Amino acid sequence: MTVDEADRHRFLIPEEAAAIRARFGTPCYVYDRGTLEAAARRALAFPNAFGLTVRYAMKANSCAAVLRIFRDLELHLDASSDHEVERALRAGFAPERIALTSQAPSRRLEEFIPRGVRYTACSLLQLERFGAAFPGQGLTIRVNPGLGSGAMNRVNTGGPASSFGIWHEYLEEARAIALKHRLSIHGLHTHIGSGSDPAVWTRVADLVLGLAESLPTVSVVSLGGGFKVARMPGETETDLTVVGEAVRAAFVAFQERTNRSLHMEIEPGSYLVANAGAIVATCLDVVDTGADGYTFAKLDAGMTEILRPSLYGAQHPIDVLAEGRARASVVFVGPTCETGDILTPAPGDSEALAPRDVPRPEPGDLVLIGGAGAYCASMAAVGYNSYPAAPEVMRDGPGDYYEARSRQDLGSALANESGPA
Ligand code: LLP
């Protein structure tokens, strides 16, 4: 599936963007319920042989309004910290539908596990601590299968250069810890990176199933997230039915080989939310650096709302809503005093500027940044230059919005400051 020019913001037509600016101000995140639900339904239809759990990786977007939509569609959750578990519980998720898969050892296991929260040990230390606290219980282990993937190195979470999960050569050590504490390793989890191509998925499935073969107590295999989404025109999005068929076949072959019918989990983050979000922004200023330089449009949204371009050289569609304007080659930047606060870097190279051909922006113009539902509100440099967090708005249908989180005011940002005057 590719995204074409006309389909960029999918849900947000210019009139609606103007109405949102008038009502909530800019910068402002807007999420679309219909797009979120459609993506969830596609994920729930992922082909599988012996059962499927779709576990939304809530780190992509942990806004309660988004979580509640997925809760009502019966999705499960992948929480990546104690704090995310807390947010999931507050959004009304049953503890049994939340799995804590965290890089950091939990500080709240004694509270969460008796309530029913599921646990994935991501290191031998985590496994040891879980075993000491809850001998005899079942859990999942996250394994680094030795293979990584991802749209760029920064989002690759497998292979020898990645610290995530128990290195696959240490399964013997994991087994010994499990034995010591009478733990049952019933789940095997991997997540090798984000933005992976479909072919990688089949290889991951084979690798993980190979590991499952040496862990006879495993009945659930999670393949993690990382389905590629198409944010920019011309990009190709993962077709879940195609990937799913190949993965399904691998599970069937495993069953024929071992007589074990494994339940499958997938853990998409971006796939479920990326194209269900946009940032409505305003052009604040336009400057240039002379005949041999660049034209820069300064927006009121930048790394304080969307860090992905600065961090990864990630590409997001940017539309200047100005009819009939002459076109120009423009570099879009954010409002902070930071050279890296750039919205249009070269693909995969956050250091290089890549101007876009757009209607020449003027101060006051409305500008839309697309593909902003995943890792934008949840992963921004909020507070830098003391800009407060932007509001998040849910679009329930055409012209039907509610404020899911209001704009942060400086008072609440400073509320925890103390010390002598
Ligand atoms: N499961 C686990 C254990 C993960 O660590 C992640 C992402 C996911 C699932 C979901 O991956 P997704 O389907 O969203 O690709 N912040 C980056 C991506 C790195 C996310 C790290 N973990 C981005 O802006 O694309």
C-alpha cells in the first residue's frame, strides 16, 4: 500500500485544520478515531494459526483517549515502564491485559504482579529478581535473537549492538535461573526494530521459533512490533495480510515439527497510530540566508512536539495550506534556539538540510505535519526553551472534536520547583 499525494493527511481537510486552530490554538496534535479503529481492526485480522493477541506498544502514544479506544476494541498493551503500567491502569485496562516489558528493572513488581500484570524479563538480572520475588510463577523472557533490523540504526533493537533482551547465547543461564526459582518460561518475546521490511518478519519468525524449540515450556511467542508504515507519498506500507501469511506458515510448520501449537502475539506501536495523527501548526516567520543560502520557515511546532526528524532524519509530510501561492524551496524549522530543531532533514541524516518544494509560506499560514500519531507527543523535547506541552485533540468524526489533554501551562510545568527564593 502506498500513500499518494492526495491521501497525506487522510482525515484532516484544510477547513477542519482552521477550525482546530481557532478552537485549540497551535501547535496542537489531532488524532482521528476512525483511522485508529481501522488500523486496530487490520491488526486484529493478522493471519495466525493458533490464536493471536494484538498488544499495542503504548510508548508510541500513551494519550488516555487513544488507550481507551484500543481498550474498547479489546487490544492488549505493551508497557515499557512502571509509569506506563500506571497510565494503562488509569485508562481502565484490566491488569491481565498489560505486559510490562521494560529496559529498566521494575520498582513496582510487588504491587503489579499480584494484581495480574504480566511480566517480560528483559535481562538475566530482571529474571533473577522476578524469581526471587515470585518463585513458582510464569513469565515471558525477551531474547535478542542476534538479528536486528530497522529503518535506521537508531531504531534497530536486535543484534550485538543492541542492549535489549537476553542475548540468545545465554538461554542456558536463563533456564538455570528459572529452575532455581521454579519459574515457568511460558512466553518468548523479541522485538528487533522499527520500520522493518516484510521479508525481515519471516526471518524473525524462523529465528524465534528456532529458540522456542529449545524452550519446551513456551506456549506464547511474541514477534514484537516494527511494521513499516508509509508516512510520505510513495512510501510502501507493510501489508499485514502478506506478512501474516508467511508468519502463519512458519507457526504451522513448527507445529508439524514439534506438535506444539503456539499462540502468537504482535506488538505494533507505529502501525496503529502513526497516520492517525497530525500536528496543526502556524508559520511564525520566514527568513533566508541570501542568494546561495536557504529559505527557512519557522513554525510554532518543532522538536518540542516532534523529535523524530531531529533524532533520526525521519521524514514527515508537511503541507502549507495556502491556495494559489508561488512555490519555493523551503527548510522547515521549529521555534527553539537549536540548530538541530529541524523538520526537514535529509532522509536518515539529521545533520543535512533537505528543502521541500511547497507554496511559499508566510507568517500566519496554517501548516500541517502528518504521520504524527506515533512517537511525537510521547517522545518530544517538551520543556526545552520552556515551551509547554501542546494539547492533544481527538477527532471523533467530521467537525466533532474534544480536547483529550489541554495545553500545559507554565504554572504546572514549574509546580515541582522549590528551594530558597
Ligand atoms: N515492542 C517493543 C518491545 C518495543 O520496544 C517497541 C518500540 C515496539 C514494540 C513498537 O515498535 P513500532 O511498531 O512502533 O515500530 N521511537 C521510534 C521507534 C523506536 C521504538 C522503540 N520500541 C520511532 O519514532 O519510530
